[in-house]
Amino acid sequence: MRLAELGAALSLPLEGDGEVALTGLASLEDAGPNELAFVTGAKFQAAFAKSRAGAFLLPAKFESLGRSCLRSPAPYADFARAVDLFYPRPAPAPGVHPSAVVAADAVLGAGVSIGACAVIGAGARIGARTRIHPHVTVYPGAEIGEDAEIHSGAHIRENVRIGKRVVVNNGAVIGAPGFGFTSRADGTRLRIPHVCGVEIGDDCEIGANTTIDASHPGHPRRGHPDVRTRLGVDVILDNGVQIAHGCDIGDHSTICAHSALAGSTVVGRYVFMGGMTASAGHLTIGDLSMVGAMAAPSSDIAPGSQVLGVPAVDRRLWGKIVAAKKRLPDLLHRVRRLEKRLGVDGED
């Protein structure tokens, strides 16, 4: 592909030689004369100057040094779009594979693809152009919107509603019973039936082996007509994330790998939670908050907060705590010296 053709496909302005032939994409360090690389800011000036790439995606005010480029307001995002142009992913043909099992009353929209050994339960509804890959199980009554993609090994349980253009990656389980038990009068345990399903908004992506649990009628409706574990619009869950029963995650929020939300956690809009974070149940993480990697909120987090640590506190306070911890050995030594001078028994 010529650089000019790529610029037209991405609707980006061209600077330099539009005839540069591109055969692929690479990093600044690895790119050769027929590859495209990208730069996101000034900290990459030295790497850019050394790069052998034939062309670049550059921010508006980044000095091109006379090299051929496409100007982009978001170079990394446009690099991602270019990946799809250079490496198009195979799309299964519409239709139902002979080995798939589709209930007689299931409703399949136009252009749906159902892969080998997939199972579509009674009364399930699959939107137009949605792709169900091999070995997917869609339980009775589940609903999946248009242009969704459910990858192999995923399980969509009963009473689950999935919006349009949602991607569910391999091994995800959506709508399994939450971890809910109570005790009888004699002390034996009783499972609470989680009969209220999961609702996932449009344009969400669910990572591989992520689990989103169903809820039960004792959870609050939060202004909705029914109780469900809910994800808003454009929520991104990384691999291995656990969303417990009754959680509610606001639009455009992101939760990174190996994080876990306990039951009834409410996550606001545009929240970012780093890897291996965890929340106690029945708390609210406010809009536009950032929860740093491995942090664990144990109480409500105000909107716009940035927190770290266990339990999670303001990131500036956590920085002071970490700095103080580094001084503990010296402080302990000083305390012992003082105790010795004063004749105090340090064990008291």
C-alpha cells in the first residue's frame, strides 16, 4: 500500500512522498524502509531521529525532519486503525455450521454466523451480523445485539442481555450465579438464587476468562425497571476480571486484568481501575476516578479521586506512607537506642 492510499483510507493529511510503498507496521526501533511507525509525543524525538521507518504517523506539532508522514490528532489510535487495514482478520461466512445446535424457536438476525458445535438455547435472540464462534453456549432466553462477536468457549447464561457491537472474548462466563449464601436457623448454609441476569451496554469488550455474575432480587434497582448486574456503554474489562452480583459499572469505564469487584459495587463513569485492584462490596467509586494498580478501596471514593494502596487512600498520602515505610528500619534502630539510654524495656 502506498502512503497516499493509507492517508486516504484513514482520512489523514499527507506530508512528503505519497509514493512510499508500505508492506507493514512496526515500532520506531524495529521499522524498516517499507514499514510505518508512529510517534505520540516529544519524548520519542531521539528514537524518531534514529528510526529507519519509511513513513510515520506524527502529532500535529511534532517536527518531521523532512520525513514522509501522516499527521494525526491521535497517532496511536490511527496506528490501530492501520493494523486492521494491513492485517484484516478473517470473518466467518454467515450461516449455521452443520454441527451447531440451534433451538427451533431461537431468533437469528440477517447475516448471523453460528460456528461449529455452538449451542443456541430456546428463545434466544441473536442480532443481525453477529458472529458466534465455535463451542459457544448461549442459554435459553439470552439476547445478543447486532454486530456482536462472541469468541469460542464463552458462555452466555439465561436472562443475559448483551448490546450492539459487544465483543466477548474466549472463556468468558456471563450470568453465572454470584457468590451468595445465607445461613438457616440451624447454621447450615443456603444458596441465594441469583435469578436476575446481566445487562451489557453497547460497544463493550469483555476480556478472556472474565466472569460477570448474575444478581438476585434483594439488590437495589438503582432507577432501572429490574434488578441486574449492569455494564454501561463502552465499558472495557480486561482478561481475568471478576464482577460480582449486583455491581453497576458506568459508561466508558475501564477495569484492568485480575481485578475484582465485590457484590453491589457501583463504579461511576470514566473510571479507570488498574491491574489487580479490588473493592469491598456496597461502595461507590465516583465518576472520573483512578484506582491505581493493586489498590483496594474499602469505602466510597469521591468523584475525581486518584487513590493507591491497601486500603486505598489519596495517592499523595500513599506516597508519603511509602516514603515513611522505607525509613522504618532506621527509625526502629533509633527507638531502640533511645530505649537503651532511658533504661526502658522495649518489650513492655
